[in-house]
Amino acid sequence: MLIKDDNVDLIALEGREIYLLGTAHVSPKSVELVERTIEAVNPDAIAVELCEGRYQSILDPDRWKRTNLVTVVREGRAYVLLTQLLLASYQRRLGLEMDCKPGAEMLAAVKAVKARNIPCALADREIGVTLKRAISSLGVWGFCKLLFSGVMGMLQKPEKIGEEEIERLKSSDALEEILREFGSLLPNVQKALITERDIFLAQKIREAKGQRIVAVVGAAHVPGIKSYITADSDLSALLTIPPKSFAIRALGWAFPVLIVVGMVYALFTSGSEGFTKALTTWFWMTGVAGALGAAVVRAHPLTIIASFIAAPIAALHPLLATGWVAGLVEAMVRKPRVQDLETIAEDMSSLKGMLSNRVSRTLLVVAVTNLFVMGGMALAARAVFSIASGGT
């Protein structure tokens, strides 16, 4: 073995040498290890734990600032972007504590690729696919728990990380630290973020061209990659977004149908007066819930009005969401400023910062408005059936 280090594993595979480097994404020592290993090994190719999008972001750090927020909301990617920003904010905080820019070791590997003019294997799955699979595994209740946990964390004053903790973090992957917090609360997230990516990374490293390869990955992935790299894996299943189960889809249509049935039943039992009362109750309860959800995160007055109007209608159609309407209006009336894009990484570290930043606030408008409307729907449904059964 050309280099001896506890964070470097040599894997002999089909006559080739694969040097697997386990790094921490916020550790200066990891940057040094990457540079030292590449110099000693002189590889034919370098594999990195990056997808195309993150690779382009490393080459052009300001690329994400050109994101069209209206398009993000319209295409239903608001939750994915919000999750990405929360993860990036967490890593940024660790990076500040450790005096190292998050992902610096990946940048060092990419620079080595350019300097040596050798192939670069982008070994990670597209981050959008990973986050969508993680979110889809949560379900509605799981996502609510994730959002609640994140908001509660932002309400608390961040504690300074001690020297002991910093040293521990330097020998691990920052993503592993995130999973340490959410693993017990949301076990399905770990499968999408770690296990599936272990398989994906292992296969892409296997496919890298050359006899001598250096693979730079987060330390959390090393055990999994070592266990999967000897098998030739089919990645097609890991690239698809699981469709909603029949039960979820059926429930999505069943609820609006039940509400309509309740209103029709009110018409038969109490005449037009009962029907009007049930319809009015539904309109006001869901509308107010939507408006409150937007108001809680300091949305623009026009957004609050739009949420009030959209909620009673969107709540009766499973393919519509009040949060989407609210987010689109907010993004159009409060277009992101240059300073919002420049400071979003810092602003995401606190609830106050998120509410002052137009990008993060728009994403919160989508999520929080939808949550409030869900609560309003439950209360309104109970009221509608109470009226239909002769109650007041």
C-alpha cells in the first residue's frame, strides 16, 4: 500500500487498486489527506462523492443563486430546496466552528482532477432524487415531525461546539451527525441518505475507468461501500421516485369525497339551510387556517389573501395544495433580492433569519401554510358532519 492512514482503505478489485478515503466534510485534516493520497498514489482516475449538480456548484459557487424561485415552487420542489438549505446551514455552522469550508476536501479532489487532466467519476446520486426519496419515505406525519423538530431547533440558541466535539466531528462525516439526531425519530431517512447511497457510490466507483483509482467519500459511507463494492448492482431502482401507495392516493381522494357527501347529506337532512351552513363552515374554517399559516411566517398581505381564497378549493382537490398557491404569490410579490441570495446560508441558522430572508421565507410559506390547512381541514370536516347529523 502506497499510503498508510486509518482513513484510507485499499480495495483490490478485479486486478485494480481502489484507494477509498473516508473524510469529514468540514475538516482541514481531510483536505490534507486527499492531497497527500493523490500525490502518493498518482491515480488514473478520481471518484468523488458528488453528483452533477453539486459538481457544477463547486466549479461555480454562485450558480445556485440563479435559481428561479417561482419555478421551484411551481414544480413542487420547494420542500426539496428547503431541506437542502437546512442541511447546508448545518454543515456551514460546523465549518465555521472548525475553520474549514464544507466540502473543501471534494474541491481539493476536483482541483487535482483538473491539474492532472484525468477522468473524474461523479459517484453520488443526484441530490434531488435522494431528498425526494427521503421525503417520500417520511409520509405526511414524518415530514411534520421533521419540520417541527427543525423549527424547535432554530428557536433554541445554538450552543458553541466544544473542543472535544470538534475533534470527534473531524473524524466523521457531517451527514452522519445529522442522522445521529434524526435517526431515532425518522429511521427511513437513514435508508435514503446513507444505505441507498452506499450502494450507488460503490457501483459508480466500480465503474470508474483505470487501474488505480482514488475515491473520496464521507466517512459514514466507507463501511457500506466496502460491503457493496464487490457486487455488481443495478441502480435503476435507486433512481426512481416511489409513487404514492394506493392507500395514500385513495385516502387523498376519499377525504374530499366524504366532505362533499357530508354537505349533500346536510342538504337532505336540513334542507338548503343546512347545506349552506355546512358549505360556509368549510369555507371559513379552511380559509382562515390557510390565512393563519401564511400570516405566521410573515407572508405578504396578498399572499395571506390568496391563501384564504385558495384553501377551501385546494383542500377539496388532492392534486392541489394551498401552500403552492401561497408560495407562488409570495415569490412573485416579494422577489428575492441580491442580499437574500448572498446571506441565505447564514440566515438559515435561525428562525428569525429564515423569516427575514425572502427565499427561505417563501419556502416556509409553502410548508407552514399546507400544515395549517391540514389542521383546518380536520376541524372543518368534523364541523360539517356535525351539521349534517343535526348538530349546531
